[in-house]
Amino acid sequence: MNAPWLVLVLALLGAPRPAHGPRDPNIDENMVNGDWFSTAQASDEPTLLWKDSHVMFFVRKIHVTLKTIEFHLYRRIQGMCVPIIMMANKTKKKFQYTLKYAGHNMIFLEEVDPSRFLIFCIHNHWHGKETVVVNLLSRTPTASCDVMQTFRNYCKSHGISPANIINLTQTDHRLRA
Ligand SMILES: *[C@@H]1O[C@H](CO)[C@@H](O)[C@H](O)[C@H]1NC(C)=O
Ligand SMILES: *[C@@H]1O[C@H](CO)[C@@H](O)[C@H](O)[C@H]1NC(C)=O
């Protein structure tokens, strides 16, 4: 292969794709409003997936306002199921939010199919360490196979191994109600 072709091929391989956010430009933030079920969660830090971890969230609803996005969720605290509302601030960039919770967090809405599923990731900075947690929400209590595959692919492309993905569909219904 001569040099110009090599350059072209490399350019095609590296075709720009936004680092974060839905591919579909018609997707609007308000479309993620409403009821959801947490169906899977993954992390590059396996201890964050333990059942009493402070980031084991069971989202039941999202509410987008002018300046914020609210996650209505449940967390298990000492065996109890506690409802919490987390409010993240919008930033100048669409689908990116900041949240103060156990350090500083950037939340990115990544893949969005408003009537079916949503993948969001949280980059947490705490005591100089960065960890990533990825969540799959579904409009139905269980996600279909293709959605699960999309989630696994997303995790893989972000360096999270399949061993670090947990399936939440069998989790206590009180937590997922
Ligand atoms: C979100 O906005 C509120 C009100 O402007 C502010 O008090 C809070 O510190 C902000 N939080 C983050 C994480 O930026
Ligand atoms: C999670 O469990 C449900 C119910 O057993 C199953 O249908 C689904 O495929 C599982 N998802 C993954 C990612 O393994």
C-alpha cells in the first residue's frame, strides 16, 4: 500500500464520532423523561457492583427540568430500600451533567432510544481516583436481547469486561418497583 492510500484508510478508520452522546441528532434531552427500570450495571471497579455499594442505583424515573436532570431512584442501605432523588446540573454540552455525590461526577447520556432504552455513564472523581459506572435503563422491566447486546458492546468499547456487568433484572422487586 502506498502512503496516500494508507493515510486515507487511517482517516476512514478514525472517522470522527462524538466522544459522548447519542448518535441520532433528533434526540432531545426531554425525551428521556418518564419511568424507567434499571436492568444492568457495569463498572471498571468491581467493588462498586457489590449490593450495598453507594453507586448501586435502581432508577425508576427521570425528570428533566430547565437546568437539571433528576434521577428518582432506590438505594439499598443496610438492607433497607431507600428512595432518593439525585439532581444533576446541566452543563453547556447537551447530554452532559455534573453531580456532587461521593466526590465529583460527570454524567453522560450515551445511547438513547427514548421509547426503549438508555445507557448513561458516570465518571466519578474521588480522592484523585477516577472510576466509571455504566447503567442500562429500559422502559420495560426486562431488556430485550438486542438491547443487552448493545450494552455489552458499549461496555466492551469502553474497556469494561463482561465479568464486570451485572444483570439487575432478577433483583428484588421492591428495589425495582
Ligand atoms: C448545581 O447547581 C446548584 C445551583 O446553581 C449549585 O449550588 C450546585 O453546587 C451545582 N452542583 C454541581 C455539581 O455543579
Ligand atoms: C438478565 O436476566 C434476564 C432474566 O433471566 C435475561 O432475560 C437477560 O437476558 C439477562 N441479561 C444479560 C445481560 O445477561
